[in-house]
Amino acid sequence: QEMEQMMRDKLQQRTKTGPFQLRKTFKYFDRDGSGGIDFSEFQRAMELMGFAFTDIQQLALFARYDESCSGEVDYSEFVEKVMESDFSSLSSSSAGSKRALSTLVSSAFDGG
């Protein structure tokens, strides 16, 4: 949770200027211009932002943001998940799986 918050804080600092900057940040992450951020692009972005997460931590974070389980975080997932100010707005229809995923992510960061 703490590492995730650090990542989100850093991203929000970079995108304070609004939607144009948010889109620019997404395109910066999307190195191949495919319209989605795949896992290798996500790892590269974490490196460039100065984060030293383990592979399992990166995978856990990526899975949290790839809500459609497509193997890519698309722009809407990026905006909704990476940039939202908190997770309290999660829909109840998938709350159980989100809780399970949240537990998985937490255990990855707690050395579990």
C-alpha cells in the first residue's frame, strides 16, 4: 500500500497541470504507441520514476490496474485506477475479487 501510494503521488505530481499532461504521461508509458501499457512498459515506467520494486510487486501492482485482465492497462484503466485519489469508489459488483487482489498486493509488499 505504501509503495503504491508513493507511485500514485509521483504520478499525480507529474500530471497536476490537467488532462493534457495526464494523456502525455500515459503516452510516455505506452512506448510502442499501442494504446495500452503492457507489463514490460509498466516495469520500464517504474524504473524511470526511480522505483525499485521487485518483479512480484510490479506484477501485483500491474494486475491491480489491469482491471480487464487483458495484459495491458488501457487509458481509461490508467485514469481510473492509477490516478484516482482513493479506492473507495470501487464498484460493489466486483468488490470480492478486488478485496482478494488487494490482499495479494499487500502480501507482495509485506514480503508474503
